Amino acid sequence: MSDGQNETWVILAYFSNAAEAGMVDELLRNNGIDTALQGINFGGLEPLPLAGGYSEIQLLVRGSELDKAQELYDAYFGTDTVSLKEDEDVADE
């Protein structure tokens, strides 16, 4: 961890609910990375979000710890999914 008081904080990830944000936050803190959660929640009372609700929670880390944080995030929460092209439909399984 850095001792710099004026170090820049950067956004590591965005989340749509507090539970997901909390899991990643805890993982990083348990591995010695300083974190900060900030954000807003509209249209829902967590943990029971209402239909049509929206939230944006940002997970921030110190700039000097971004690479380590990204590595941990990808290792535990990364996915092997592929984005669909603009006019591509999801295939039935």
C-alpha cells in the first residue's frame, strides 16, 4: 500500500448492485489493496431492487495499485464470455 496522501484514485470497475461491489471490495482489501466504493442507487431498495431500478457503484483503487487490483479482479471475477455483434441474436441452446 502507498503512503501518499495525494495519490490519484482510479475506477477499477462499475457495479449495478451493492452485493457485487462488496464482494470485490472485500477481496481487494483482504489482499492489501486500498479501495473506496462510491455511487448511487435509483429505483430500488437493496437487497430487493425494484423493476426498472438503476444503480451505478464505482470501485476505486489507488493508481499505483491498479495493476495488482486488475489482476485479482480478473482472476476471481473475469469471464470467458464473448460480446454479441450489434445485429446478432442469442442462439437457443
